[in-house]
Amino acid sequence: MAVSIFELPDELRLTLIAKEFPCREPQIRALATLLNPSAAPCQNLVVYGTEATGKTAITAALLASLDGDLLRHTIVNSIECITARHLYETVVARVAAALEWDAVPPRCESVSQLTVELSKMLKYTERPEGFRFVLVFDGIDHQREAPHTLLPALARLSEIIPSLTTVFVVTSPPPNNLLTTFVPHLHFPTYTKPEFISILSLSPPPPIPNTTPQETLDLYTRFVAAVHDSLSRSASRTLPSLSQACQTLWPKFILPITARTHTAKEFSKLVVLARVHFQDESLLDPTLSLAPSVTTIPLSTKPKTTDLATLLPTTARFLLLAAYLASHNPTKTDLALFSTFHHGRKRRRGGFSGITGVSGGRGGRKNGNQHRKIARKLLGAHAFVLERMLAIFTAVRTEWDPASQGKIRDGMVGGEQEMDNDIYMSIATLASLRLLVKVGGGGDVCDLGGKWRVAVGWEVVRGLGRSVGVEVEEWLVE
Amino acid sequence: MAPHNTTAAAPTAGKKRARSQQEDEPDLSLTIAKKARVSKEIPTNATNGTKPRGRRVTSAPAAKANSSVVIPNSEEERHPHPRPLTAAKKPRQPSGKKKTNVYDFPASDEDELGSAEVTTSAPATKRKTSVKSATSAPHSGKKNLKEPPVEKKRRGRPPGKQLTAAPVPDEQEDDDVPATKKCSAIKNSKKAAALQNGNAESGADSDTTNTTTTSLVVPKTRKPKAVTSLRGAEVQAQVPRGILTPRKEKGMDWKRGKKNVVFAAKEKSDSEEESEEKRETIPVKKTRGKHRLGLENEAAPEAEDEEESEEKEDDEVCTVCSKPDSKKGNQILFCDSCDMAVHQKCYGVARIPRGDWFCKDCTEKKMAGLLSVDETAKTRGASFQEKKAAVVAQVAEELPDIPNFEQHLRMAQRVLLDRCAGRRRIKLQGQNEAYEKTCQLVEQTIVAGEGNSMLVIGARGCGKTTLVESVIYDVSEQHKEEFHVVRLNGFIHTDDKLALREIWRQLGKEMAVEDDLVNKTSNYADTMASLLALLSHPSEIAESFDGVTSKSIVFVIDEFDLFATHARQTLLYNLFDIAQARKAPIAVVGLTTRIDVVESLEKRVKSRFSHRYVYLSLPKSLPAFWDVCKQGLSVDEEDMEAEGIDEALEGHKDFWKWWNGRVEGLYNKDQRFKDHLESYFASTKSVSAFLTTCVLPLAGLLPTSPFLRIPAPTTAVSLDPPDSKLHMLESLSDLDLSLLIAAARLDIIAHTDTVNFAMAYDEYSSLMSKQRIQTASSGLLVIGGGTRVWGRGIAGMAWERLVALGLLIPAASGGRGTAGLSCLDSKMWRLDVALEEIPAAVKLNAVLARWCKEI
């Protein structure tokens, strides 16, 4: 048996990668040692860490630089694979591509077959001495429809095929999830504040006019620190969100400098001036702030209150409110709440706790010393029968919509009246908008016995109620 | 004598000797000198007082003194070779001092034990040690060469024996020799070293010898000031601080540095006393006469100049400017890791730091986690290039003098890393019975054609696979062509159909059954039938392949318990049936971790199983555990060839002797290593887990620093798996944590084990508003995000992040129909962390910490 000699990976490559990914040098070195065929290649390796810590990027960059005659690699992203079978087939296809292998099998249905195919390519084929193939499973912990033996089975691949190294990139590995003896785990910790700053200041913005690049860099460094403290540390601690916030804030921040009212040295004054921007939550919430285009039809389940209130027709709004009440009020209180037998409306026992004032009466109350009771509305919507919702609607509409009072007195909720003609139409609309959801499939929309659930939250409903002049709180039994 | 020394020598003495040896080989680090020395240097005499650590207390002082005297001679003789470089470079004073120290060291330890006198006296312990080594070197050089590792062993042990030997110089020398083996080795290696370093070369030898002689002189002359001055000169001539510096220690331990300093102080005092006594008694001339080297003259004049410096105990020389003087404001600093000595000004250290000070190299190394001089050299600024080169050279010289050292090291690394990474089998230890039993069974099947079945049961990592594979390997050596092996794994072959196909495939491959036969058996029944045909004796099924079944088949079924979960256990039934009914010579070996696996077999299957078991256990004691683990760190003699190590290469034996000595030294002497080992023994007993921790340290070894250090320094990357999800809490933002805490509070407050976002956000905002009221009432203006209430949108994102990280687990009934739709708000989640765990796992700010405490 020929003796191969131990060698550390090429220093130059590592330095390049370390430069590309600052603050990750220990991890890069360890990874290089554990993957390089001439160093200490391991059988299985788990790379873990929270998002945006460079796990995948560094692994990929390192493997790309090590790639050569003795090492081939491929990376399979589990998120791109819909089922486990899809994963197997992707793996086979990628490995074949990496090895320039011709005969790719059309199907690969099980781990067993995967093993066979990989063995054909890696085990039964002559490879140069010391050859290793690195197979990276990216995000394998998020694989959909994975059989429970998937991970242990994949971890066995390298036992069966000696020249294979499998790398699992995961967020947080459960203890011994590979069910094998011991696997090295490499942790990519979150960046610390100094690391954040040093990383971001590697790519400073173009110098501000009438300042030197050095001044700009200094200012930017301090600026990044300030953004980190005000936004990132407190709400969203990832590199992408921080860099995005910095990009967005920077032009606003240097506005006084470009306007020549301040110089780059007056950092604290600049911060004071930009304080408003620093407190802007929308910086961290790109869906709301950076794409402010008004959607004509609220497709999301949680559209903005204003949108719903303006977009829905009145009937639909009332129906939605009624649905909300049906969802959140227990059935037994219906009589007390909605009965119109006695003239006018009965005083509902609006079950609000003492702190009604605080933002819509949320917050529990204490039952003596015992456990606090959770506000019912916080627990989410319950299913209701459609008929009940319609009954509630009928009961309250006179009160909510005085305009319809006369018409109703005339007869049943009927076709030609302006507000009634489209009740079922409105229900269908609400259902298609997913504001009302049918529970337990099947059945017609008009089935009075069908069960429904409201899919909008309290905030939305309150706004909606106010848009038609109804304080929904008064109708809720707490 | 040698054995005595090794055993008897005080730990300190051992260390010092090691250092001295190292120094002799011109180490860059310039040795020990650490902070303590700096402090010492300022008040020269003060050091005596500082010595403290209890060593002085005991035994025979006289012997020590004698021994010290004697020793120098021997050491001087030995050392000459290594020193040349240092001597040439540096002023002699320091070297002379060192030499005296060298003498004393072995002696000094003894002295400390034996006599109060020792404790009181002279400062220059380091020098003494160096002297010893130097003196001893010439005589004992040969001996030294033989046993490099001995020194290490010495370190740990109690002092005393060396001193006793003192009266007879030769004996002492011998004693020293084993201790100083390195030195001797160095001597031998001089040539090699010379080759490496352009500096060393021809002039070196003469210089070294001279210096050694001078050093001898010094001790005697000490009492008179003139003598002392001479000493100083000598010291300078010898140059290398290195004598004292613990080369090996550098490699091994961070911590030892301090100890060395202490020892040095004591030793110094000891040495002074000794030197006084002895030197009085022993005429200087004698020593000089013995060592006739011409340098004495040179030393004397120099000595006068350096009288002042003499007082300073340390002979350390600045690496940059090569001057030994250390004044206030420009003191010599010693790196706490590598002992490199530099002037403050030369190295650009404005203020002396309070704690440990590390040179730039060591800082970098620490950062990088891996010790590699090369990297640092590359990255470093040009100004320090020279230093580094010098350092590297010194290190190289310290190394054992073994031909082809680098090649040996690389080969060893290859083999050991393969073992540690699990790519080469390690031998079973202490499982002989199990091995015999399995081996017998397999052989019976192959040789006698019996059908057999057996279960190997044991915890993960106890060696089941290793056992079976090594049995198969061994058996195949004798009966190579007589059997096939079919390997199945319960994780991969998840049902009987797949397993059957796999068996068929493996057999087809091995038996070279035609492809079309394999391909045409597309359905389960066909496969089964053909397999049975294949396995059955030809007499039973006439048409099937004649002769094929004359070969036996060994089925190795990994994760056997999973096969018992397959429907009706068809495969197991058939296999066991064949084995039992002697239809064909097959052996079924199941591997499993479940001890109750037989209970899960159906009755008909169970009745066909032979009920033979082999139980494997994890190592029961620490030594047994170490026996197994050791294979990852060293290679046995008999395995060399099998592992592909070239035994013919020159220096093979020396290297492995040296290497194994070091590994043994780790286990026997190094407390950190032992703690590390014990922690694995106590927690998992997992050999592979322990070996994995050795991978990075092993991979970090360089020919220039081949000293294994396990566990790796804490700054290095750990390969351990995380204990729990709690490690993720560190990466959470304050808002994430607030929501998490709010949700965890609800668990307790509302007595519910599931929460949804609405509840958590409600709790969060009520906590926040309370917090605001409090801060407002107390008049505090809260700055920053502390009491900032984030809106629902951002909080929702934070909540989703918690979900993505797996800190929130969907509670059972999310409601399928509504799943994707609504509801961030109302979907129920279970929390995967408890409230009390949060403050323990992450450092919280005051507000959050209070939320965790006050319910």
C-alpha cells in the first residue's frame, strides 16, 4: 500500500477564501483540514449555525478552490427538492455531472438505489489514489417528506463508499441525529458586533463629496456601529438585514454633509439629526416598506386594515364582522347578545377587563391568585356554522346599518334590496379572498350547515368595524 | 544512572533541563523569561525572596551542591554543539549565567528539597540550568541521543535523585544525560541543524565548547565579584536564553510558563548558594583545567564590562537587538506562550500589560487556532521576518535529531489522522472472547458448511462493525475464495423488497451472475425464488446454478432491529430458515444496539434463530479506554507494515520511540490531557468522539513544531456537537428574546403549554408598557432599544425566525385546512426552551433578565 503523505491544504487558497469571508478564518481552516484529501478528510461532517453565518457559502467556496483531480464535489440544496425521491435523483444527477459520468439512471426511488448508483460511480470505478468525493447536503434538516431514516441512511453512505465525504449543512442538529457513533460538528457562530462592523466596513460606500475617503470610512464605521445598536441587535440580528438597513440609511444619514451644514467629524450631531430614521421600523420589514405598491386585491391573509376597509363592499364588511363575532363568541351567549325580542338591544355584558383602555382591552385579568386567563380573542378563531353567522348578521345589521332597517322590516332578507342581494355573493368573495375559510372540505358554499372560520385577526377586524362605525369590542363576550 | 535520573529528577529540574536543551539548540523564542523575569530583572536580588513555592524545604543540600558542581562538567561537554549559534550572536554574559543555572537546576531541585541554603541564594538559576545541560552534553551526548522522550517524563516527577549523585561528576553527568537527552540528540543532530541554519556551521562548535568551559568556570568564581563578572561575560558568550526556555513546554502547555519562572527564581537562589559553597570548595582552575577551551580569556574581559548586568538574573537577550539589558521603560518582555524575549522598544510595546503578554506570532496562532508557523510567517510584516526565521530555526534545532524527521512525521500523521477520522480500522481491545466466538462461527460456516446465525449486541461505538469486519478480514486471508459477504443496513434497505434486491445484486456481482438474470427478476416473488434457488443446494433444485452454492455466504445485517420491523419479517424468516435447515452454508450476523431485539422477532422467526449472542461492552475503566484511544495517537510495532509505514526509512525506530514517548507522556504527565480523556470516559465512553478531538491538533503538527497538544487551546474550533438548542439563543436579537421570554412566561402564568403569536405579543407589549411606566416614574430616560416597543410586523418576523430556528415547535393540531393561511396570529406553538433555561444560556440585559425572574 502506497503511503500517502499528510499535507495541509494550500495556504494561498485558504488566505484568499479567508479574505473573501472575513472573520471566519478558524472555521475555514478547520473545514479545509476536514475536507482536503491530503489532510484529514472525514466521513461525515455536520456544519451548523444560524442563518446568514456563511455555512453554505464558505463550504462551497472552499470546495470550489479544492476541486481538482483528487477531489470532486457537488452541493445539493434540499430546498430545491420537493420530495425525498427528488432529492435522490438530484444527488445522482449532480454527482454524475461532477464526475462527467454518462450513464445516468432515469430513476432513483430509494436510498438503497441511491447507494447503488453512487457505488457504481465512486466505488466500482477506478479512481486515483486518495480520491475523494464530497457530497454536500445543504439544509437537509428542511427536506420535505423525508422519511425518518433519511439522515441516518445518508450518514451511512460514506461507510459503504470509502471515498465519499458527506457534509450536512443544518441550522441546529438535534443530538445524535445521524444515529452513528460520532460525527464532527463545525459551528458557525453568529457574528459579533465588532465582526459585523469589520465586515461591513470592508465595502464602504463611495466617499461623500468634499470629504476624504478615509473620513468617509471612519464615519461609515461608526455609522454601522450605531445602526447595529439601534436596529440590528435589538430586532434583527443578521448580516443581510444589517447591511440592508445600512444601505438604506446611509444616504439619509449623510444628507447634512452633502448639504454642507455639517462635517463628517460631527458624528453625534449627525446621529441626532438622523434619529428619526434610526427608529424607522420599516427598515427591517422589507415587505411593508420597500415595496409600497398598493395591491388592488388583497391576496394575503393579513392585508392592511385600510386596504380591507376601503376595498370590501359594505355587505362583505358586515359579513366579515359577523363572522368574527361568530368565531369569537361562545354560542351560549348569542341569545343575550343578539336577541331583538326585547326592544332595543340588551346591554351586553361586554366582558372587558379593567384595563380596557390599553390598546383594545387586551391583556388578561387575574383570577385571584390563580393562573391568569388568556383573553379569548388571543386564542384564535373557532369554527362556526354558517347559519349562525347569517343569523347574527341579520340580528345586528339593523343596528349597524340603520339604512337597511326599513327594508328589512318589509320582509325577508331578499334578492332585490341593495344590501341583501349579494349575501351569498359576498360570502363567496370572502371565501375566495381567504378571509373566510371553510373548515373540513367539501360541501357547497351555500350549505348552511357548513363550518367556517374567520381568517382575519383582531387588529384588522377592529379597523374594519370602525370603518363602518361599529365598535366590535362591544359585541364581544370576553 | 540514567534511569535513576529520569525517575528521581524533580519535575522542575526536568523542565529546566528540557529548556536548556532547547536553548542549546538556538531557539528563537529565547526561552522562558516571562513576566516574572521582567520583574526579577529590575531588582536583581529580590528574586531570591520571590522564589517561594515550597520546593526548598526538603532534603539533602550538600548532595545537591555537589551534584550541581559535577553536573556542569558533563553538561558543558555535551552542549558545545548546539550552542555555537547562540554564542556567536549574543553577548556572553547571559550564557554564562544560564550555564550556572543549568548546573543548578537538577541540583537546585534537589537543593530545594533538601536544604534551606539552596533557597536563599543566588539569582541566576536559569543560567545554571543551561550550564548543566552544556556540561553534561559532551559526556553524555551519546546516551542522550538514545532517549529523547525521557526528559518529558522527568518533568512531572519529584526532584532529588540527581543531587545525591553530585559528588561523582561522571555519575551526575550520566544522570543528566537521560534528562538532557534532547540536548544530546541535538548534539548529534548538530550537523543536521547546521545544514538547516546557515548560522550554525563550522565556527559554532568551537564557540560552544568555549562557552561551556567558561560556564564551568563561572560557578566557582562566583563569590568574588570579579568572578561574577566573568560569569556575566560567559553568559553573554553563550547567548541563548534558550537554556532555560522550555521548548517542549511551549509545544505542550500554555500554563507551564509561569511555573518555570517560579522555579527559576528558586533555582536561582539555590544555585547561588550552591555556587558559593561549591565554588569555594572547588577551585576554579580545576574546572578550567578540565575544559581547556580557549574562550576563557575572552570571557574574563567581557565579564568586567558586564558586571552590572550580572546582577540581573536573566540572561535573556532581546530577539531583535540581541542585547540583554532590561531597564525601566525598556524592559525585556517574555512571551507567555513561546518565551520569546524582546525589548519593549524593539517590539513596540508601549506599556507592559497586566496579564499575559503574547508575541505577535503567538497571538496570531491563537487566533488561527492552528499552530502553524508558516502561515504566520506569510502574513507577517517584514520587520519581524528575521525574528521568525530565527525562531523557526531554533525550533527546528530543538526537535529530536532523527533522520527524515519530516517524512516520518507526515507518515505518522497520515496514519493517525486516518484512524482518528474513522477511515482506518483500529484494533479491538479487550473483546477477545467476542472475537473468538464470532470468528469461530464464521469459520464453521465457511469450512464446515454449517448454517449459522448470531446477533452481535452492543452500544453505538463499542466496536460491533469493527469486530465483524476484522473477523471477515482475518478469515478471508485464509479462505479467500471460499465465501461471499453480503452487507445490509437497516437504514438503507428499508423494506424486504429492497433488501432482497440488494442481496441479489451483491451476490450477482460477486458471483458474476449474468446481468440479464439480475435484470429480469424484476418482481419480488421472482427475486425471492431465484435467490432461494441460488442459495439452496443444487440437489434440491436441480436446474439452478451448479456449483454456485458450494461457496458459503456471510450476511452482515447492520441495524438488525430495523429488519424486525419489516412486514412479516419475510427476509429474516427466510434467511434464518436457510441457515437452520442447512439448505446452504450461510452465516447470518446481525448487529444491533437493542438488547431486547429478539423479543421483536415473530415466533416463527425466533424459533429458527440459533440464539447465539455476542455482547460487546464499552471500555469499563479509564486505562481500558485509553488503550483503545491510544491507537488513534500511536501505531503499534506490529501494525507498522500493515499501515504502510516504511520501516526501512532511516530513523524509523528513533522516531516512533520519540513519538510514543510523547504520547505516553501526554497520558502520564499532562493533567489537561488526562482531564480531557476522563471527561469523555465519564460522559460517553465514545472512542470516536475522543479521537475526533485529536484530529485538528494532529493536523496542526508541523515538522517545526511536532508537539502534540490535546485538548487544543480553547480558542481553536471545537468539533463537538452542540449540547442543545440553547446555543442558538446567542444569535437572537433582543426582540426575539423578548418574545421568547414572553411566551415562556405564559407557560407559567397562564398555565398553558401552547402559545400563539397573539398571546406572546400581547404579553410582550404589556411587559413593555409596564417597563415604560417604571422607567418613566423613576425618572430614567431610557436610551436605545431597551424599552422600544416594536410593532406587530417586526415582531411577527421575529416570531417566524424563532419558528425557523426550531425554538418553537408546532403544536399538534395546527388545523390542516387553515395551515398555510392564517395565521401567524392563532397558530399554536409549543416552546422548546423553558423560562429558567434562558438566562443561563445567554447573557441578557437587565430588563429581560428581570422578566425571566419576576413572574
